[in-house]
Amino acid sequence: MSWKDRRGQHIDIQDLGSGVVLARFVGNDLGLFVREAAPELVDLIEHADRDPEVRVVVLTGSHPHRFISHADLDWLQKDGSGIPPLSRRITSLVARVAHHARRTRFTRWVARKTPLNGAIQLDQIHETFVRMTTSSTVFVAAINGSALGLGAEISWASDLRLMAEGDYVIGHLEVLLGFGPGAGGTQRLPRLIGSHRALVAMLEGRPFSAEDALAIGAIDEIVPSDQLIARAIERGKYLAARPPKAIAAIKRAVNVGGSLSMAEGLHLERAEFLALLPERQAQSIMSHYVRDTASVGELLVYQPGGYAAALQNGDAAVVTTKTD
């Protein structure tokens, strides 16, 4: 059976055709994300990133009122207590050791039988979310209900976030449980809504309503529940119509470059720009654009309907007829 059409224990995957995959978190009766769901999520993102036929992945939940409630605390308690209380300097070292221990199959196998196991799982989740934010595949979170903790962090790692209408919330409650966000929330939410607003929200442990999340830019759209999946697919396909290598380059420049200094970020942008210019697809699009301009005597994006056609088509290799 293809990975694109598979009923998993914790994530159901459905190939909708036309390069679109729908992934639904099964969860338990409480909508929790359990330990056993993590490998399925890692596998899904890795396959979606590597499969050139997949252009859009829509992530949604199966609980009637929750996208993902939050991570299962039993998982966090057991795996998180494997390492005894240590100073931040030591846990920083542990995190680095766990990162390097995942580099080979053998070291992963050995390390998983040690107290490093929890740190290794966390490192893998971080790497998976980074893959989402640097991939040529477009990831859309179709948030069908409330999303707290890890549910919010999966949403922040997606390229688009659409939330169903209703009395739902999204954000971080971790401080109320005695710890801070651990799967990227402290880094991605501030980049979405600003550092101070994100800091206060995480310190208080108060999530945002859908309306507030939309107003501050944490989500992109509120959609009637019965239209959520269709709208998520529509918006995902619209963005995915752009050249894949350009999508990945822009995501890397923004999501990676945005955390660097200005000089380093500009260096990354230059590297991405120079790498794309000689690509066959970019050269073909530019050639069409130049030829069309020469044939009608006007730049395509300034021709009547030209810009709209380019947006809909996903690139500017669109020949239009000049009208008076």
C-alpha cells in the first residue's frame, strides 16, 4: 500500500489526487497526541517532503472539537523523567549529545535504551518541524477545533493555518503544567505575532480565541466547519502551483534566515537566489515572459488580466492578448 493512502493507528493518510494528501490525527477519546503518534508524524512529513508528486499536505484532527488537545502528559512524565534534574548547562550538553546520537541507526538504537531517549524524541520532533518549514511541499493546518501545546506547535510549523468557526482556542498552556513549550512554540509563535505578545501569552498560559488569533496573525483564516477541509485544499493548491524549488527557497530564506543576523540572513537570501536563477524552470518562465512582453509591447503583469492570470497559474509564463 502506498504511504499516501494508509490507515495508521494514530494518523490516517488519504491520497486525494492532484498532489494533495489529507492527514488526520486519530488521537484518543481526549484528543491527546500520544508517544506512539510521533513516529507516524515523522514518517508522514519525511515522505511528503521527499515525494515530488506530493504538493500539499493538509493536517487535521478527528476529535469533533479538537485539532490536538495537547501532548499526552503520561508520555512527558515517563520519558521526561529519564534524565535527573540537572543544570541548564548540563541539559544543554544532553540535548547536543542526543542530536548527534540520532545521526546513525546504530547510535539511535543504543541511545534509545538510555536516559537519552526522551531527548532524542524531542530532537526528532524539532527536526521534523524544521523539515516542514523548509520543504517545497505546502503544509496546511486545517484546525478543526482547539489546539493547545503540541497541537499549536504543529500549527505554527505549517505554512498556512485555517481554523474552524466555533468556541475554539489555540495557544500554549504549558506554564500551567510546570514547564515551557518544548516543540518550537517559544521560537515560532514570537515570529508570527511578535515577541512581547507571545511572551505574555506563554507566561500567562492563556490561549487565543480563533478571532483573536486571526486578528494578531497567528492564523490565516476562520472557516465554517463544513467548509474547512475544502478551503484548506483550495488554499494549499493555490500556493503549491508556484515552482517547487522557489517555494522551498523562500521558506528557507524566511524561516531559517529570519532567525539569523541581518548580514547572515541576506547571505542566505543571496545563496538561494543565485542557486535558482540557472534552474531550467526559472529560465523557461523568464523566457516566456520576455517573449510575451516583446510580442504585445507591454510587461505581462501590467497587461489587462496579466497579473491575475500569473497568480492563478502559479507562474508568469502566461501569454495574454493585449486589449485596448
